[in-house]
Amino acid sequence: RALRPLIANGWVKSGRGKDDRTKRYELTAQGKQVLRKAFALWNKAQSRLHEVIEPAHIRALGSLSAAVKRKGAQLEITSTVGKRLACGRGTGI
């Protein structure tokens, strides 16, 4: 589903994969151009952010982001195990 808008905009094209069970997706020339522009804008935004936020705060944001990712992964695992137990399927552990 997430690729549909990219395909519709002509940024990604799909084709056959190695066999009938798979598909291959790749960026079109236009997609590569859009990606280059997006990276340039992202880098500009990052540079601007570093100009207005103190380095210590940038590091704190990085640490917070890492902690949220770790907790998110733990929550996902807990949620999956809980769902399996609630359905009586066990965990396979």
C-alpha cells in the first residue's frame, strides 16, 4: 500500500522478481531526482536545527530517540506475546 502513491507519481516502478512469488521495485529517474531533492532539504533542515539548538540538547535528543526505539521494540514484543497468549497460541518460546 505504501508504494502505491510512489508508483502513481512515477517515482517507483514495479516489475517481476526472480520468480512469480516476488516483485521487484526500483526508483525511476524522476524518483531519484525527488530523493536527491529530499535529501538536500533534509540536510538543510538538520543544519538549521544544529544552528539553533545547543549541541548538548542535540545529544539529549539522540539519547531520547534511542530510548524510545528500545522501549518501542520492547512494547511490540510484549504486545505480540500478549496477543498470542490471549489467543491460546502460545509464544513458541
